[in-house]
Amino acid sequence: MTRTTNLPLKRRRGKGFTLAEILLTLTVIGVVAALTIPTLLQKTNEAELKVAWKRDFAILSSAFLQLANDKGGTIKGLYTADNPGVGAGQLANDMSNYLSVIKKCTPADFQGNCFHNQGGFKLLNGNPTIYNVYSTTALILSNGTMVHIFPITANCDDGTP
């Protein structure tokens, strides 16, 4: 004869999570993400800008070296504002031979689709431009880089008092 015991059955809690536990977990994940994602994005943007700057620097350095070699080893004093007829525009023309230029912008093009609005672009330090971009010549390269060529004097200034 078998004997059966009438022990009280323990009620077992379900194997899943409660809604409150799930919401609390999602809240903690959201707060951590809100604190870390902006920092990660900023670091990513800075890294992209550094890579782009290094790429553009290499492209321009190579072009200037080729130009200098073709001009007898140096371009010092050739493209200055105080050298009549040979200034920023001539430098832009000569540099176009060594760069992948999709558009050349002259001071007459400021009415068109060549330049940003005055102060509409920033220098590498993040400050808005203080130069009158409409008095410069610029080259837009195939990678989207805009290279402004400012007329300067032999003393390496812009000639303003």
C-alpha cells in the first residue's frame, strides 16, 4: 500500500521578469547611454576631422613640392600681392595643374554658388572666418575641400596696416 502525503504545495513564482524590473533596467541603460554617446560621437567627429586634415595636408604638400620643383626648387616670392600680375589668382592657376580641382572660384564668383556666406565657414580652431572671402581665389577639390588662397606680401602678411 502506498502512502501519500499531503504536504502543502509551494507556489512558485513565474520564471519571467516583472514589468517593473524591465522598465528599471531600460531606464538605467538609457541614462548610461545618454551620458556616454555624446562623448563617443565627439571623439569620432574629432578623429574624422584629424584624418581629413592629414589627408588634405598631404595632398597640398605634394602639390606645392611639385610646383616648387617645376619653378626651380622654390616658390618663395613668386606669388605675393606685391609682385604685379602674379598673385593668388596665378597661384591658384598653377596649383590647379597638381590638384584634382572640380571648380575654381575667383572674386567675381561670389555672386554664384562658389563661396559660403561671409562667416559661414570656420577655421580649424572653430572660430568663424574674419577674412573677406570675396577677395580671395579658391579651389574646390574633388574630395570637397575648399582651399582659399589669400594674397599676401613678401613679409607674409596680408598687407593691412
